[in-house]
Amino acid sequence: MATFARFSLIGLLLAGNALAATPVVDTLDTEQHRQQLAQLRQQARQAVAFEQKPRALPGGRASVSLQPMFSAQAGSWPFEPFVNNGLFRAIAGYQAHHPQAVVLRGGGISLGQLHDALNDPRILRRYKDGYLLSYPLLIGADAGLLVEDTHLYLYSFSGTALINQGWLGLRHATLESLSGDRPSATDRAWRPFVVAWAGSHTQVIDSRLQRLGYNANLSRGLSTALSSQQPVATRPATLLIDASQFRELSSGVELQHSQAVITGSRFEQSQQYAIDARDSQLSLRDNQLRGIANNSGVRLRGQTRALIEGNLILGAAKAAIELSDQRGAVLVTSNRIGDSRGNGLQLRNLTPSTAAPLLIDGNLLAGSQASAVDAAEVTSLALVDNRIGNTPEYAFSLRNSTTQPGPLLISDNRLGRVGKALVRVEGMNEVRLGGNSFEGKALLQNLLIGDLSPVQGQVLEATLSQGRMVRIRQQ
């Protein structure tokens, strides 16, 4: 990797001449910086940590009944979000009477036991290597359904959906939609989906979800949410996914008011997002996310705390990871990110704090078609020990319309092979730089632009030639 010696010192010093007030550059104590960085890493790790205990299948045998589905009556809230989304029209094309759903109450039941209890092939019948469900199924708050060592097909043209208020478990199982050659009975695209309401628990272990969801609220694949009809204090929905595959879902997992742990799984050919989280806690570790057709691989919003660690994220239409209007702590570490048709990381309207830091640490970002990291309206950020390059715009770009206090820490990164400048910073009062290595086009490419341009030569002399850590403050 190239060092400062590759660049013309005279050219860099001339690039530092500017009419605007020159920022103040201070040298920082290197050992103190190391201690502060270690503390930041510890704070970030602690801020995103949470414990999720598994919940067992409810004891006893669940009762099974058929219940009418209403859209605006007491107790109908689990169905109401789907009234205008095509669910009831799809049901009407299959059921010749007022829409009904299978309802489980008061205990646990396996899919085979449910088949025997219903004893109605129009609702649930044996099909190929498993079962075909043709009615919506509601798991009550005191009930659970176990789908284990089998294949559950959800019939697309009958309004099939799994609605979980209690406990839903898939283990060594496959869940997918089945449409056949019939034309759609609705005026829009519609596919079966899974929704889990606040207070519920869903676990997907060594299983597959395929061809589920359509682009409508809470219907995009596997979704969790707090209903407006539930008390705000209702405990979050919990979700545990391990060693599983999600393929051809509208969005792989959509989280609201939830606590989710997703490990060792593959998300392929998602339409909107692979993971979309809002106002939730998320641990996303050691997964592969490939081929997101319309949007970003991972999107975080609201009061979300998230650990994104050790993932491979390739081929997102927008950004590999997108943070928008995000207020919780986020640690993005040890990920491999590439081939995004937008930015690698896209950060918008973020207000991290000491208690809720934003740390991007030890990632590989390459091959984005815009910038590797593109930030706007961000109050503070730490970019540490990343390898960033092979992008036509910037390795790192931050633009704030109003100057923010910072600090912005850019430390120990390897940056290079970009089309524009390596680092652009606008509207950050305090920037700390040091320990970075740069690879650029000698004499032709500025390394630092924006607010850092007037002190580019001074900063690079101190950080590259002298190996110092510096702080740049706007006057």
C-alpha cells in the first residue's frame, strides 16, 4: 500500500492554500488515542449486546377451530392490516362462505397433529413431501405450531397466511408458496406470508423459506410488528433464525418492535430488502446476503440497536447497508461488502452519542458503483481499520448541510483505487485522522477535500510522514 512518499509534497501544500479560514490542526497523543479507541470499541459492543432466551413450545395440546375473520370488530386486529392488501379477496376466490381462519388456542401442536384434527383436505391436506395449507392460520397468544422435518406449502390462490400471536417453530422444514398455473384471483400480485405480532416468538432453525411475500405492509415475507391495537408496553416479538435459507422473498425479514438474532443463514434474490429493521434490536452475524433487486441489503431505522458482524453482502441494488433516521447504537464490523449498484454503506440523518455510538470497524468494502461510504447529516462517526477501494467516486464522503460537532474519527484504514478524492468531509467541526494508508494517483488526485482541503498537506505530513494522530477543528 502506498505512503505519503508517492505524492508531491509541493502539490499537496499548494492544494492547502484557500481563501476560507484555515482549520486548526492539533497533534494528539498516540497512546491516548489507542486507549480511547479501545474504549469506543468496548462501548459499542456493550451498547448493541442483548440476551435472547429461547421459548419452549407451549405445553398441552392446542385446540383447533375455524373462526370467522372480521375486518372491523373486537378481536379482529390481527387481520385488519391485510384487509386492503388483497388477503380477503384471495380468500373469497377459494372459500364460498364468509372468510374463515384456522385458529389454535391453549397449547402446542405439530403440523401432522393439526392435519389429523382438521380432517378436511380443503383446509390442510397431504401434498408431495409434506402438507398443503389453503386457509389462513392464526396461532393464538397461548398456542404454538411446530413444523418439523416436513414441507409446508401455502396455497397462493386461497389467501393463505401464517399469523403468529404465540409460538411458531420451523426445524428442518421448508415453507413456501404454491401457485401452480392458475391465474391470480386478485387485482394485484399476492403471495402467502408470515407475520408475527408483538409478544410472539418465532424460530427458524435449519429450514428454508421460499417464494413468500409481496410488496405491501407486513406482507413482504417474514414480518414482526406491534399492532396499533396492542399496548405500547407489549413485549417485543422475538425471532431466532439459524442455519436457514431465505430465497425469493419480497423482503427476507422485516422487523418492527422486535428482538431478532439471525446467524449462519443465506438470503438470496430478495426483491426489496434482505433485512429491514425499525425500532428493534438486531444481531445479524455470519450470514450471506446476495442479490437484492430493488433496494438495500440491510436497512436500519428509528430506535434500532444493531450488531452487523461477519456477513457477506453482495449485489444490492441500492446500498449494502443503509442507515436512515437512525438513533440507536450500531456496530458494523468484520463484514465483506461488494458489488453494490449504489453505495457500500449509506448513512442518512444519524445522531449517535456516547451511549449509542456508530462504529464501522474492520470491514472490507469494494466494488460499489458510487462511494464506498456515503454519509449525510451525521453528527458523529468512527471509521476504523477498514479496507476500502475499487469505487468510482469516494472511499469516504460526508456532507452535512449544517455543521455538526463530531467527532469524526478516520483511523487505521487502507483507502485506495477510487475515481475521485479518497476522503471528502463537509460540515463536521472536529475530525480526527491518523494511521491511515492511501493509494492514489500521484500529482493528479487530492486525498482530502472539502473542509480538509486547506490543511491537506499539513495533515498528510503529520499523519503519513511522522506517523502522528491529528485533530482538525473548524474555526
